[in-house]
Amino acid sequence: MVKKRSDIFYGKIILFGEYGIIFDSMALTIPFTHFHGELSFNNRYNKFKYTDFDFANNSNAQIEAYSAYLRKLINDKKLDLAFNFDAFIKDLDNGLYFESSIPQGFGLGSSGALVAALYSQYALNKISGGRSASKDEILKLKDIFSKMESFFHGKSSGIDPLNSYIQFPLLINSKTDIETVGIPRNKFNGNSAIFLINTGKPGKTEPMVNMFLENCQKPDYIDVINNQYIPLNNSCITHLINGELEAFFNTLAKLSKLQSTYFQNMIPANYMEAWAYGNKTNDFNLKLCGSGGGGYLLGFTPDIKKSQSYFKSQNIETVTVYKSSRD
């Protein structure tokens, strides 16, 4: 039986806007259906369920700890949300866990998908997801999700669970202006693609963000962020959404080179050679996917076959996540 789309919650990729979003830059996120999760019950209670027993138990324990946090948040009136705790606790006692293929610590929204799933299942009078959600409803959801996800990160923008719950690309124009958008595949040549590179180690968001904020205390650095990085980031988003191929890749090349200089500490050292090769040839360009320090790197190319050939020669595996549909 094929599950309903509303029962499955996807990971996310932030194409543009990492770090800049702290200063209210534009951002663009997409749901990544290759990695996903769903609420389930472990195999102690379902003899026809076959899964990783230890993973299920650990997930159940984590969600139980989260339930206490969420209840306190609501009781302290820090979160305005009607939540069916009776059903939630009963399900936890019966082995509720989050069956997920989303890797943790790789910037793909593992905790966001869990938060979206719990809201969908147990929130009362919940706002419907999908493209029918209004801008006001999207902002309300973002506020709810930022508080719900704070258990996992200390502070959350709410964008990850919002993307997982809405299940469409999100254009963040500012903190108070978010909308669903489409990315026009047919305006690009048939070889253009977006891909991921797995660095093989998880990244930790908090130390990377702290490092960035410390750098921003330096006048020269914050000047680059405000007057170069954010404008390039915003232009990339605009060109991509408008299907302006040449302008997009030209601007992206500048953004990639800027990141290789001013975000170098966030880039795993053993991938700097590939990054530089892309900047030199423009066969592809790499950028951070999330906060960096590990996890995934994000790549854009006008010729996916040519790029794949290079990475294969370097024993680097790529995963194509988006490809133009034009022949």
C-alpha cells in the first residue's frame, strides 16, 4: 500500500541563504524526497514490522524526553498550541518512534521532519500544509515550529519543519515574507543539475554558527557579508527562480569563490581541491549546504555528465537531486 503524502515527511535542502538568513537575506529551500521519515511503532508491538530495534528504542526515548519539553513549553505559555498529549503519551507507551532515513548532523532537516510529523499527528486545530497555505498561515507555522524545534538546537528558525510540513519549495524573502514557489526546470538546458556530495562526517551547527558570528564582529568581514555575500546570494535565488541560466551560473561562480575564501573554515579541507577545480573550470560550482563543517556540500552544474566524470575520477560520489527536464 502506498502511503499518503501527508504521512511522510521529507528532509530539506537549503539551496541558498545559509548564514545570510541570520541577517534577513533571502533564502530558498526545497524538500528532498530521497530522505524521509514517518511516525511508526517498534516491532515489540507489531510482529509484522521489521526495523532496527535499537534505533526504534532510542527514537522512542528521545521523543519521550521531547514530550516533557513540549508540555512545559505549552504550560509556561511560551507556545500557543493545542496539543493532544493524551494520545501522544499513549502512543509513546505503545512504542511510538520516528522511522527515518534522514541522516542526523548532515544539514538535511532530520529534527525538522520529526517536528512536522508530530505537529501533523497530534496538534489540534492545526493549519493545513501544502501550497494552499496562505502567507499568514505560513508565518504562523514558522513561529510554532521554531519553538517546537528549539529542543534540538537551542534556537531554531522553524524553516526546516516548515519545509517538511508544506512539502514545496519555499522562498524566504525576509523573516516576515515567505511563500511557496516553483523552480522552472524547462528553462534550463537538459544537462543542468543540482547535486550533493557527502563529506562522510556529520557537521555541528552551533560551533559553525558561533564561528561565523565571531567573524562578523570584524568590520572587514561583516562588510563582505553585507555588500558581497548577501547580494550574490539574493541574485542567485532570483536568477534561478526566473530561469535565467547564464546569469545564474555567472553569479553562482562568484558566490562559490567568495565562500571558498570567507567560509573556508566551514569547508572540509579534503574537498578544497575539488572546490577550486570547479571555480577554475566552471564545469560546476560548489557551495555550503547548511552550516558546513561536514555533512553535505551542494553543487550546481550546466553539464551533469561532465561533472560526474570528474568526481568519479576523484572517487567522490555525487547524488543528483534536481535536473532540468528540457531535452
